[in-house]
Amino acid sequence: MRSTRTLLILLSIIAAVVIAVFVLTVTGDDQPDTAQPPAQSGQPTTTAMPPTTPAAARPPTVDMFGNRLEVPVEEAGAALPQISEDRIEPTRSDFLTAAPARLQWQRIWDGAAVPVSGSDGPARIDAGVAAGFAHTPQGAALAAMDAIGRAYAAPAPVWREVVGERFYGGGDALVDRFARSRAETPGVARYVTVPEGVRIQPGYRDDLAVVQLAVRSKTGYAIATWPMVWVDGDWRVRVPDEIEDFWRPAAPTSSVIGFGDWKAR
């Protein structure tokens, strides 16, 4: 089936470059699970506080799994006021898994779900491109999820600007590959959903953060890993030397123990 192949390509994208794109795999037994979300694993996490909806926002909606999404008037989303004092302290035991302050998920361009916070960015959204993510593990994870969501949800020519500014490496070849993927998978943005879990691998450094996101599949979960690099004052997705690695399958797993809960409450 064409839909099976297209969604499989999507999840592959996320997995390989190590930045979970929240795209769900649909391959025979691995179809999107539309049942009620499974019980939490019990892993201690920091739960985001109820977000403040931007002024004049439209009524909220949900993603395909029933997770709350805010719907700003601006199709490209709305950044929140930033309070750096609210960032997670490095001394906390959940420094690499805790959600940022005032986290909310927004639906952009009537499709993808992307996160914004009131502590770790993005600080601004200019012409559809988000920027100003905090130099923290939370900022790296937010930037990873935002980049892939906008690369698939944004209209032309905005998505090309996103790929050019939010990804490091790849050049024109990466843009061409994204163009082909978008053409082969129309409407795929709706499969960019709120992840089941988020974490940054141990060994986080100021110049490199390895972000992992867990998304739901029929047989459990799939984990995508994305390296994020700090370049020119912001986090960017590090593109592999072999661009096709970006489209390899995510790693299956049966549990999200050890991941942080980044769902809005």
C-alpha cells in the first residue's frame, strides 16, 4: 500500500538522524494504535504545568492520540514569554528528562504538533521559522521536535527555510531529499504527534545533545535518536554524512521507562 510505504519512510527519517519525528510506522502489524494511551511506566518525571494559551487563540484540539494541542491564531505557532530562571537546574536528578516550564503543544498549519515552552524556547518565530532555543538539554529537545515538525508541516517556501536554518549539513541534497519525501507523503504532518517520552542521553555537553523520543506503535514503541549541535547560538539537527541514513527505521522497544513525560496537562 502506498500509505504504508509513505509512513514507513517518515518514521525512518526520524530514527536515523536521531531526532524523533513522531511519525508513526504503518507496516502490517505496526499500524498506529488509536486505542487509549497506555498507563505511564511509573518513571519519575517532571510534568509540564497547564500552559497559558496565547491571547486570541482558537479553541484547542487534539492529536490522533487525544493529546491536547493549542491552536494559535498564527498558523506558524506562537512563542511564549521566556523566563530563564525557570529552567531545570543541572543538579536535579531528572535534568536530562524533565520537561521545560510552561510546556504546551501547538498545532501548526493545521497539521503537525510542535512544542513551545516558557523557559527554554523557542524565543521567537520569524516568518514561520522558530529560533532562540535555550542552551540546555530541554532546549535541544524542543529544537529537535520543532525542526522535524516544521520541515513537514510548513508550506513552500517556508519549509525550505526551516531545513536550511534548523539543520546543520546536507546542503541542497538535503533540501531535495525532503522535497521528494514531502511529495511522496502528502498530509503526513498530521502524524507528527506528541511523543510518549523524551530524554537526552547521558554525556550531554554544551556543543552536543543526543535527543531520543519514543513514539507509539502497534507492538509497543519506537525510539528515534537525533544528535543536536550548538551552532551560531542555537541548536540544530546534525545531518549525517550519508543523508539516506536520515530515513532509516527507528528502534523498537517495549517500554518508555527512563523517558520523561512531556505531555501538557
